[in-house]
Amino acid sequence: MLTSTTPTIAGREITETLGVVTGEAIVGANIFRDLLAGITDIVGGRSRAYESALRDAREIALKEMGEEAHSKGGNAVVGVDLDYETLGSGSMLMVTATGTAVRLA
């Protein structure tokens, strides 16, 4: 499934617009990850545990969005937007992918 944040795919003609598609992923930030992030906050540096959780959630959301586009008969998604949120008391991370399913020539 081709995806793009732009409204078109370079060199390809959109023959049909199939509608808005979305994918969501919510992942829990477990106590071990929180502990590691707290240590990172104290000593400085990047929190690899949270980066990994966000990466996984993003991949899940994009995959679900692509699957929905495929179920509508699309072979690409254009205008993709990714949103990141925390839920609850910050212990849950949510990633939402939204775009327009299209059929390319």
C-alpha cells in the first residue's frame, strides 16, 4: 500500500477517490518503561523505551489504515496525517493515522 502525506503520488494518476480511512493504536506505558523514562529524565538522554512504543503504535496505526483502504478497493492512501496523544494520567499513548483512500492508475 502506497502512502503519502501529500495529496498525490508523484508520477501516478488518481482514478478514483474512495473516502477517508483511519487506523488507531493505543499502547500502555508499563511501570518498567516509566521507571526507565524517569531515570533518563534524571540523567538526560533519549527514552528508547518510549520511542520504541511510539514506533510500534505508529506502525500499527498505518497498517490498519492501509488495510481499511484495501478493503475499500484502494491501492494508495494520500494526505496522511499522524496524531499523537496521551490518555488517562499519561500512562497510555495513542497514535491515529488518517488519510484518503484512492485508486491509482
